[in-house]
Amino acid sequence: MAALIGENFKFVALFFKSKDVVLFNGLIALGTVASQTAYNVFAFDCPCSSGRNYRYGLAAIGVPALVLFLIGIILNRNTWSLVSEVRLRACRKLSAAASFALLGSVVGRAAVAPVTWSVLSLLRGEAYVCALSEFVDPSSLVGYPPGHGPEEMAGFPCKAVPADALRFWPEIERRLKYESQFLGWVLVAATSVTVFLLLCLKRCCSPLGYQQESYWSHFRSSEHQLFQRTADVHAKMLAAESVKSFFGFVALDKEEKDQLQEHQQNNSPIPSSLWNQITGVYLYRENNGAPLYSRLNKWSNVPTANNTKTKEEEMEMLA
């Protein structure tokens, strides 16, 4: 039974690992849904004032979407890989197609949350109704009482209008929500078609088959996890040496002491030149038919030599 449970957990872990991008985007979308719902319930409050409704309604849709987009850009590792590429190599080795693919990846991932926010805002309709209520033409409402100007239309979302005009609010709200939801569904359709076409373009332009593309994704995920785990141990051991040299001792638990003893011969500082070689943008490369799946993979497969300059020149030839 224990073995069966263990195998099931391994299967589930492998499934989630293989679907990490889809799940990550799904979690972002769910978080955006929760945030948008909470905002509409607890924070949204139309000013019901001519000239302010429009600005407030558009801000309620656009500003959170912009903030979510910028957060998505900041949290994407490819953003900082591109920054490093510009700083270290001035993008000399990036073609126009590669640059477009990289920017598409960054923008596409970052656009999940803002598009979700905008779609939900339009489908709910509160912000759109608030923004456009002041532009409803009273003459388009059959039987609307005379003597009430367009400036009074801004008060409808708060029902701050004369009683004889208030009975037209359901019609006004229904008309504006129709427009808002129509735009929301148009945005959903446009986004779906765009994503589909981009995925087709990616598959058609990729030099790899579906299976190797999947393998590459697993490789990058595993390498990143192992690199972060190893970097954490290496940094801790190097820090322990520095603390020990200052205090004469270092307070480590048993596991950390075992790690220090095991890796004490391999905790020397890594030169900046090596960090620079494995940092930056990387697209798929091959060396004599052998796949190179990452900068680190490329660096490790370059024939080792005592001369660092020779190795750097070989790396440049492979880039």
C-alpha cells in the first residue's frame, strides 16, 4: 500500500511538473478572479459625478491591468535574462526572430493576469456602466421626462436622480451592460485566436519535434531546480567560511556541518567570467549534432582546458 501511494504521488508530481506553465497561468488567472471580485465588492464606488465617472471607470479597468502586467514582467525570469544579455553582449547573437520569440514569451506570460482582469471587469459591467453612464443620450430613452439635462445622467449609478427619471435606470443599466459584456466576449475571442495562432507559429518554426520540445522543458525545469538547490548550499558553505574566519567558529546544525565537511574542497568563489558565461538569453543550439539545452549545458560540454581564454573563445563559436 505504501509503495502504491508513493507511486501515485510520483505520478502526480510528474504531471504537475510537466504542466507547470499551464498551472502557473491558471493560478494567476484564479488569483486575478479573486482579486477582481474582492475589489468590486469592497472597494469599487462610482463617484456619480459628471466628468469623474469616465475617468474612474476607465481607471478601475485599466490601472489594475497595467499593474498586473508590470508585475508579470518583473517576475518573469526571461526578463532578467534579456537584461543580462543586453548588458553583457548587447544582443549581438540574437536574431530578429529570436528576439521576437523571447519578447513574445515574456509579454504572453505577463498578459495573463491583465487580460483576465479586463475581461472580468467588462463581463461584470460595473466599471463600464459607471464610466459610460454620463454619455447616455436622454433623447434615446422613450418617454424620458423633459427638463433633465445630460449632466444628470452621471448620477444614475448611485440613483442620485429625480424620482420621475429613476424608473429609466434599469433600461440604461441593461443597455450599458450589454455593451460592456459584448466587448468582454470580443476580447475573449480575440485573445483565444491570438494564442492559438502564436502556438501554431511556435510549433511550425521550432527546430524540435514535440517529444524533444517536451524533453527540453523537463531539462530546463530540472536544471533550474538543481542549480538553485546547489547554489543555496554553495553560498551557505562559502558564507560559513567567511563567518568562521571572523568569529573563529560558525554555528551550524548537523546537516549543515555534514554538508560543509562533504563539500569543503568545492566551496571556492566562482569567478565572474564563469557566471557571465552561463547568464543571459539562450535558444536551442547544437554542436556537431549534439543538442545543447542551456547555457550551463553548453558550458559544461565545451572541452575543458586549462586556458580560460581558450574556453571562452570556444563558447563564442558555439553561441
